[in-house]
Amino acid sequence: MVEKRSVTHRINRRAFVAGTSAALAMGMLESEAPSQTGGTSAVKLAIEGGEKAVTRSPGSGMRWGDRELKQLQEMLQQSSLFYWNGPQTALLKKRFQEVCPLKYVQTCSSGTAAIHIAVASAGIGLGDEVITSPITDIGTVIGIIYQQAVPVFADLGPGTYNLDPTDVERRITPRTKAIIAVHLTGNPCDMDRLKDIAKRHNLVLIEDCCQAWGAKYRGRPIGTIGDFACFSLQDSKHVTCGDGGIVATSDERFGPNIQRFGDKGYDRTRGLGLEVFATNYRMSEPQAAVAAAQLTRLEEVASRRYQLGTLLGELLADVPGIIPHQVHPDDRPVYWFYMFRIKPEALRCNRSQFTRALQAEGVQASGGYIAKPLYKEPVFQNHAFFAGRWPVKEMGLTTMDFTKHRCPEAEAILETCIRVPIKEFMDEEYIRQVGAAIRKVARYYSA
Ligand SMILES: *Cc1c(COP(=O)(O)O)cnc(C)c1O
């Protein structure tokens, strides 16, 4: 099955590259032709009064409709809206397992909750260190800190924006218990190397798949390589029920724990007493109904975004002065957004000028992603997690000082990156225009 899928994938990709090289050539003709004929108006930047490179609409559409309505109507026939033994929750779990085949699945209230449940179920606690990415949603580290463990931020690959395995290994100490690999923008991390490191150092490997619904790592479903898969169903993600999450594992050491860590410590299968301390992260049946219906749309959303993001990547491959989003040819990244970097030393402009020029061309570009690496946020700089204090530090269980923490590549990424949205409603012609706009602006500013 996996074999077959990867063959199809390769064929698709080859056809794809062939299709886009023609587009590339066209894009080059478009911007080179005017100078050959002596004209300048066509290459004049829109920000300086020239013509916009993007004339097409990014498209729009509704992400939900009849399928969600039907599922909600079925849900309203039920006498209980509680998750346990709920048919909507059962349907959501079944559909989730078709996307991410893991044995134990717990629905929950958010991606943050999913990761907290994973961390708690893995037995991570007081003073334990968890290595993760400094460029991610804060939800990746909330659960670590609530379990009184210590997030240790490792540096990132300059083009993948994902954990650099060499730097991860460098930051391992005797207290390290886990790695949380964040598949940023839906681009899979280097899971072979991270798994190898986890194995050699006896660490739990948690996959933060919140931005990676439908992604594939070397043909395998995202979330199935590490020990835990954590997904978000928050509104901005590929599929959603407004807010929600799913945590899953096939590990017999942890699997039987995830239900009670998501449900106030109540063990609803074995009927045990309150043996663990946990909070209420339950997802209700109305949310599960919407999420179950949404999962029927996932493959279309994921494959479309993969196709459009890959096209943009091909269009930017030889553009001067920028670093395209680095993805592995045998993976299926699902482009929660597309992010490239500018090389300031190769351009006669800074990021904000580049971004403003792109916006004037009609590209929905925005400079930067999160404001700063997480460790630079005030709550980290002040070590002020619990009423202004951090018990594990006061108790001498960690020497972590976030004011001295450094991830130079992550800092450079946030200073030089530009984000371009990828949505399933866009068409290839629109993406070609976006690619042409980036090429036009980059060429203009190239030294
Ligand atoms: C969205 C997101 C989360 C948190 O998910 P919520 O459902 O918003 O709590 C965690 N990690 C990443 C990478 C995310 O994008």
C-alpha cells in the first residue's frame, strides 16, 4: 500500500515538474521581454506605479456545508451530547484512524490540550527537559510547562524551519525526556534522524502535527513515526470544528493513559479511581460531529495545498536573492502557508520594503511569522509562568535561563522570512502570478 502510494506520488511529481518548467520559462519571458524591446513599464514595480503582477483573485469558498449540517442533524437526535460512548466521537476517531492509523485515540479541546495530554501520559514531570522548536505556536510548550517540565529550544534548519537534528542532539542532557517535533507549515521534520536520536537517548518523540493535517513523511502518514501524534482542529487549521484536538499513539506504555489525562483523571474504560491528576480537556459531540464531517474533506484540501505550494516552490527555485521553502522531494508537505526567506546581503532592500513591494503587486504577503522566538517572549525572559514565579527554577531543579538562550538560525529566520498564504480555493494561474510577482520584485532589488 505504502509502496504503491509512493510510486503514484513520484509520477505525479515528475508530471508536475514538467508542467511547471514551462511556466517557469514563461515567467522569465514575461519579465525579460520588455528590456529586450527597450520598454521599461512592464518591469516597473507596482509600488512605483507599474502594473500589478497579480491580477487574478485568490479565490474564495466555504470550508463547510451540507456534510457538516447532516452530521449536526444526526447529532441532535442523540439523547446525550457527552463524548464518552458518543457516536460522533466514535465516527471522528474512525475517520482519524483512516488518516493516521494509530491504536489509541483521544479527542480533546485543542491542539494545546493534545500536546499536554501526550506530555503528561508519557510521564514527563518535575524538571524533565523537553527539546522543541522556538518557532511554533505557544501551544507546543504550554503542556510542558504545566507539567513542571522545562522546554529546551533547539535551533532550526535554515530552509525547512524545522528542528535541526544535530542541534537537538547537542542540547540533550541527563534530564532530557522527550523531543516535540513541530512540522512547521505542514512540512515534515527529518523524522528518521530525530527517531534515531530518540532511540539512542531513550527519549519520547512527540509529533506536533497541528499544521500538518494530511502531510506524508516519505509516503507515511504524518504522526505515525513518533510515539505520539498531536493535531489541532482550531479554525485556522486544514480541518476544523472551531476549536478541538486529537492525540493518538500506538505505544502500549502510554496509550491506555491518554483517555484519563484528557478527562480529569477519570478512567472510563478500566473504572480505576483517580490515580492521576489531570484537567478537563474533553471535546463534546457537537464539535466531534463537525470535525468528523470535516475529515471527509481533508484529502482534497491537503492534496490541493500540496500541489499549489509545490508549484510556487518550483517557480521560486532559481529566483535571485531569496531562499525558497526547503522541502524533501519524497514528502508531501501540506503548506499551511508558504514561507521563503530573503537574503538581505544579496538585495538592495530590507524585508519590509520587499514585503510592501509584493503587497503592491497584489500578493497577500506578510513579513515574519511569530513576533520572536518563544524564549524571547516576556513570560520566558521573566521566568514568570506561575503567578510571576517558576517553581522548578526556585527549587533548583533546572538551571535554565531563557535570557541566555540562543537559537541564531531561528532568530535569523524570523528576521528574513516572508509568508504567502496557500489556500485550497486558489488556482494554478493565481499561484503562477504570485511566483512571477516574487521573481519581479527579487530581480528588481537584486544587487
Ligand atoms: C495551532 C497550533 C498549536 C495549538 O493548537 P490549538 O488548537 O490552537 O491549541 C500547536 N502547535 C502548532 C504548531 C500549531 O500550529
